Amino acid sequence: MAGEPTFLEIGVPDGGRARTFYEGLLGWQVTPRGNDNYLLQTPTIQVGLHPHDDTKIIEVFFSVPDLDAAMKRVVELGGHADEPRGGGEFGRFAECTDDQGVRFGLHQPPA
């Protein structure tokens, strides 16, 4: 369904420390993804844990049926959309900001 959160990304300076924290606090299953990156599986959503990120932010990605059209609409509404990335079994995604500079992401799941 369009607009539902489909993925979260947590940007942290220290990936191992964050892994220990979220495993201990929330009991999330953590899978190493290489380069100190982790994939956390909650009962309802996947969470990417990315180290070496000084933004220290949890970013929500919302489902859209057509990423390119949604990115165009972000810009029309006064926001900004970065170049899309991804593909394969995850689908495509783009990081965006709204018209006030708040970060969020758009995610087009695979067909």
C-alpha cells in the first residue's frame, strides 16, 4: 500500500555499538551485511543499520508504486529528491527532504 513505512535506516557513528544497543533494548535479530553494516529484522519491518554516519538519524522510507513519479512530485511540492538507488530483491529507493528540509525516503518495492 502506498504511503506505508517499508524500511528504516539508522545512521550511527559506531555500528557495533548500535547493534549491541538495539539487540539489548528491543531484542531485534541482527544480520551482518559487511563493512560494519547490519540488517535488523523487527516483527514488522526491516531496519538497515549503517555506521560511519554522523547524521545520527533514523530515516523512514515510505512505499510508493512509482518511484520516479513520486520523486517528481516531491520536487513539485518544494522538496528535494536524491538520485534513486537500489534494485534487485530490495527494490529502488531515494532519499528526500520535504519543503522544510526534513529527511525521509521513498521506496518502490520490487514487482
